[in-house]
Amino acid sequence: MTIERYGLELAQNAKNASQTVRVLPIETRNSVLLSVAEKLRNEVPAILKVNKIDIERSKGSISDAMIDRLTLNPTRIEAMARGVEEIAAFADPLNKILEDKTIKKGMQLSRISVPIGSVFFIYESRPNVTIDGAALCFKSGNAVILRGGKESLETSTKLATIFRSALEENHVNPNAVQLVNTPDRSLMSFLLQQNQSIDLVIPRGGENLIKAVVEQSRIPVIKHFNGICHIFVDKSADFSKTAPILINAKTQRTGVCNAMETLLIHKDIDDKTVEQFISPLREKGVEMFGDTEAQKRISGVKDIGNESNYHQEYLALKMSVKFVANVQEACEHIEKYSSRHTDAIIAEDKLAQNYFIANVDSSSVMVNVSTRFADGGEYGLGAEVGISTDKLHARGPMGVESLCTYKWVLRGQGQIRE
């Protein structure tokens, strides 16, 4: 079968399946999800067997961090099963009355939540995203085409097969969940042109992947390119909170999009106090880069070079450091260099907090907490299909609600427009 023929089949299957999935009662959707969770637990040995094949094939060709993301174990599979059960427990996101009013001539106008339709979900490495993406799309009444990375193909295929078997057992079109069976990039490019059948593209991965998708797609794309997350330490900060927040934000997991990449410090904080929250980062092995003032006030800070380097997403034990005059200057820096993902302030002054919240235009804005909380699970959304830094139509961590749109319904008794 040619790439074009296979791509057309995937796209048309998804469109056809979306028409049946969107009208499934919530009881059926939940029954499928609970069946998926049960099957995951029952097939742990089989899942681990194929996962081992992926791991062995990938050794030497991807980083240790990527191998870790690829690797499944009984604990991680159980977490996947629990995640699906959590999604099943959510209220039905469909057919919610978002607005209801009587307009002229006595007509009743309502706005109700509906599925988007068919979703093309592109992701890298982590096979558990196969289940997360399928479960979230199905719960919200969408059909999905899953395209994972080549390194996880065997595992993702097994997981998609489990999901499709749960669909069949519940008499639901199994093409509600399809997995692309080849890593061929020309197929991805072809699918990105199928705007007659596919309604939305969600890429989840590195900046290069997302840029390639955006450049090629004729279909609307929800995405974020990178996570240049800032934390501003105000002079009103409770410094007993500061070091733990910074350590967590920078070092708990360095290779994630919600890790802190730039630390902004109020210039009126004395050097001794600054050292109290900088030294724990240094002890964790964090390498710091800054301008002349940062180098002068903090030992070990290296020259950041060109100011454009404040755009750097390190994804490592590295960070930028800069002193600013006040919360206004902090917000100006964030406006210039932020990727609109997640930015935080550490402050006790309510005026500073409120100014920061009002003036930072990011999908998540935080006060006195770590940026690492920008996550669908932490927000109570269950799993997430990604984090959007777009403004239309979803923003921030994307759960089932973000996979819905709406339609207007107008009811009358024969009225005509004059």
C-alpha cells in the first residue's frame, strides 16, 4: 500500500469514526475506558515484552533520558491504568449548556459543548502518551490518529491494540483510535494536508518537531514551541520559601518544559540573602549565566553573552540569572523573552503579586509555587495531551475540556426574519 493510500485510509477512517463517537452516551465511553484500564493490568507481561524490544533497539541511538521516558515497568503501567480510570470518572464534557437565553421573538438560543471531531496527535518517545491521548480524545467524543516516535513503535502498537480491543468489545468503531504503523515522515506530511478529514493537530515533542508540523500543516495546530519559564524573586519574598521553590523548579526534572530557565532577582535584596537561595542551586550543580551585574553579585556566574541568549531553553542543570529594579522591570523582561508557558513570582506583597498576575501574559502564572505545577495532572485534569501556549482555542494544560468546542442551537415556533 502506498503512503498516500494509507494516509487517506487513516484520515477517512477517523472522520467516519468521529461521526459515531460524538453521539455515544457517556456510559458507553466510560465503559470503554474502564475496560482499557482492566486490560492494561491484565497484559503487563505482554506490554513489558514488547517494550523491551523498543529499548534494545534504541540503546546507543537516543539519550539515557529518552531511554528512561521510553521504559515501562509494572509501576508505570499501573499509573497508566489509574490515569484512564481518573478520566472515566470525570463529568461528561459534552452537551453541557454553556449559555442559554431567550432572544427576540421568543426564540431560545443556547450554546452547547461538542467534540472537535478528528484529531491528529503527534508525540515522541513516551509510549504512555499513546494511552493518555487516546483516552482523553475518546472521553471528549473525538476520534484520534496517534503518531508516536519510531523508538516506541512496538510498545505503542501494543497499547493501541489494547484500546481498540476495548472499543470492539463495547461495540464501538475501533477506528476511533488508530495508530500510524510507520515512522515514515512523508506520511506525517501527507496527513497534515488532509484538512477535509482531520479537524485538529496536536504535536507534543521537541521544538524542531513542532516547527515542522506548523510549517507543513493545512489543519489548525495547537502547540507550544518551548518552555522558557521565569521565576521573579521580589524584595518582599519570604526567603524561607524561596530556595525550596527554586530548587524544585530547576532541578526536580531538568528536561521538561515547565522547569525554570531564568531567575529574576529584585536588585534591592542584599547579597547575603541572595546567596542563601543561590547556594543550594549551586550545590545541586546548576551552572549559571548572566550579565555584568549578575557576575559581580553572584560568584560563579558566567557571561551570558548576547542578550538574545535569554531566549535559551537549557533543559539541563543550567539557567540564566538577572537582577531587575522592580516587578515592572521583571514583567518587561518576561514580556520580551518568555515563551508564554509558565512564569512565577515569589512575593508576599499583594500589590506586587497582582501586578505580576495582570501583566504577565502566559498560559500559567504562579504565585509562591514552583513552575513544575504547570501540568494537567496537577491541575486536576487527569492526563493531558499537551500544554498550549496559543490563545485560541485552548491554553495551558489540555484535558478533556480543551478537546471540545461548541455549537449554537436556536429553537423557535416558526419565526422568520423580517
